[in-house]
Amino acid sequence: MSKICQITGKRPSRGYTYTIRGIAKKKKGIGLKVTGKTKRSFLPNLKRKRLWLAEENRFITLRLSMNALRTIDKLGLAEVVREMRAAGKKV
């Protein structure tokens, strides 16, 4: 299964990790210099959660980011599921 949040759509993104050498100017050096860049990926903080959907009297299992859990706390699970279904996602 892909690493995508079912509610927010967060997915892995790409970036770089930088290798730095030198002595900082505030420590009387000539400054820090980037000596290399390595590609890396930033992964979303995903968890598989089993939530009780009271309107349908059943549990649903979703793959959520922690940001999506905060959204569920704010709006309520029923509203979030309604929006997902309106967008054409299967729940």
C-alpha cells in the first residue's frame, strides 16, 4: 500500500540532506560551506487507525497522518467521511 494519507492526501516528498564543513563566522572562522548534497525522501507520519462510525454502526480502518487525526477531532468523523465520499473516495 502506498504511503498516502486517505484524508489529507499527504505523500512522500523529495529533498536533500546537506553535508557542511567549516567553522562558523561567529566562532571566528571563514563560514560554513556546503560540500555535498544527497537526495532523501521526507515520509509522512502515517498510522493505521480503526475508528467507530456511529452513523453506520461499524468500525472503519483508515490510513491517516497525525494531521488528519486532528482534523477528525475538530470536524468529527461523520463529516470527514461525508467529504471523502463526496470526493469519490471509498470508505
